[in-house]
Amino acid sequence: MCALEKPKATILVIDDEQIVHESVRRILEAEGYRVDGALRVKEALDKLAVGTYDLVLTDLMMPDDSGMRAVEAVAKDHPYCGVVMFTGYATVESAVESMKLGALDYLPKPFTPDELVDMIQKALEKTYKARRDRELEDTFSEAEKAMRSSLDLREILNLICASIVRLLQVKGSVLCMYMPKEKALEIVSSRGLPQDFLDKGALDPSEGLQELLRTGETSFITDQEFKARLQFPDEAKKEGIVAIWSVPLKVKDTILGVLRLFSADKKSLTDDENEILMKFIEQAARAIEHAMSFEQLRSDIESLKGRMPGRSADKEAV
């Protein structure tokens, strides 16, 4: 969700020519990147084993090994790191082969400073997107597994709020359950927001959420709309909130409640984040429904036990 600022990425350059290291380091450090180097593939693999790099820039032809080995090693053992291949022996075959092994792109020698910087920027964008996609999937899988493993309603509600904050990297969340008799929303769990704000500005009982309950559609507002659509806009801004999502939790056509996400960033969700959010909301609603059904079943059983003949007498005898 957060906008990517110009990264201070760390780049490992693998080349057996010292002049290449010097020129690449000069160009990339001027752009704000941190640059490390290795003159041999083995040296590079040793550095990868103990260091953290965002991108590897490797020559194809090396005296001790092929740069392809570095590409394979990164793809296998360092999935959060990207690779760009560059060489003076550029062929279509070698370019295709490096891409098959996991390289993000291919840069023939000689290259200009602008070509190098442009290539690095594009490769890092791909690397960060792949990293974010993997983090989203991993976090979603963990949350989904946890929700499926519990039937405790309170635990489920708290898990939903905590998981969505971690999943989408927002400032905070609030889960409001719909109370049919009162025709109102009640805060039942939250994460990342102070209690005094929850007591005042987290839940807007006016037309905004009522419209959401009527239509079942997700709403999104920014701080420019707070005065018109929030009961306590100043409190929201004071907390550093600049955007709010309100997402209905529903099973089929029944709305169980609303999950609200509070962000310190105006940037809208990416397509991948929005897809994950919808999947998460679907799983969350089902988990709440199952936990509520379990609680109702347990309550019915206890009620039935209390009406069983002889139960009172047994208690007195004990």
C-alpha cells in the first residue's frame, strides 16, 4: 500500500575486471545505491551466504565459473534478491538461458551510465514487486491457517484485526459487528489505534456506514472528505490518518459487520493487495460465522443440560 520511495538498495556486482567494478560503483553510488563487489563467482556466493542484497549484477563470462551459476544460486537460495546479467559476449541464446534460470533482464557491454541506471531501476521494481507479492501470500496463508484452526470468537476477531494490519501494512484496524436488534454497529476488536480515538472517532454512526450496510459495497475516503463523512475528522487527522477503507464482512447476502482500515498513506491498494484483501475478507467472514455457530451450539447444549430431568437433584446430592 505504501508508495515506494527511491530505494537505498544494496547491489552486488560480480565481474573479474576491476575497472568494471570502479565504473559501476561510481555510477550507482551517485544514484544513492550501496555497492559491493566480487571478482570471482565463489567469492560472490560466499558474500551472498552471509550478506543481504537486493540485486545482483553479474557478468556471464568469469574465469572460475559461469555467471549462470550465480543466477541459479540466487534463484534457489535467495528468492528476495533479483539478478541482472551483463556481458560483452551477448547472444540471444545466452540471454534466453539466463532469463529461464531466473535473471530479470540482460544488459550487453558496453553500456552507458544511463542504460545501467535505467536497467537497475527496472530490475529493482520487479524485485520489490515479487518480494511484496510473496510477503502478501505468506502473510495471508498464515492468517488463513490461524483463522481455520480456532473456533473461539474473541480470538478470531482479534486475529482478523491484527492480521489485516500486518497484511496491508496499514496504521490500524477496527472490527465492528452488526447488532440486528439495535440496528447498530459495535466495536468488538481493534489494532494499532489508541483507546481515546476508538472512543471518539473510529466509528461513524452516520450515513456513511449505513449506506455501506445497505449496499454491501466497500467504501474509501481520504482526509479531504473527513469533515463531510466523519464524526470526528480532527481526531483522525491528529492520529496521522489520511485514508480509511470500510469493508463489509458478509456471508452470502448477510452482513455480519464492517472491517475498517486506517492508513497514514493516501496511495490506493494495488491490484494484488486488493485481491488479497477480498480473499482475506471472505475467509474472515466465514471464520466469524463458524465461531458464532459454535458459540450458539455450545450455548444451546448448556441450556439443554440445565433442563434435563434429575440434574438439580444430582447437584444437591453432590
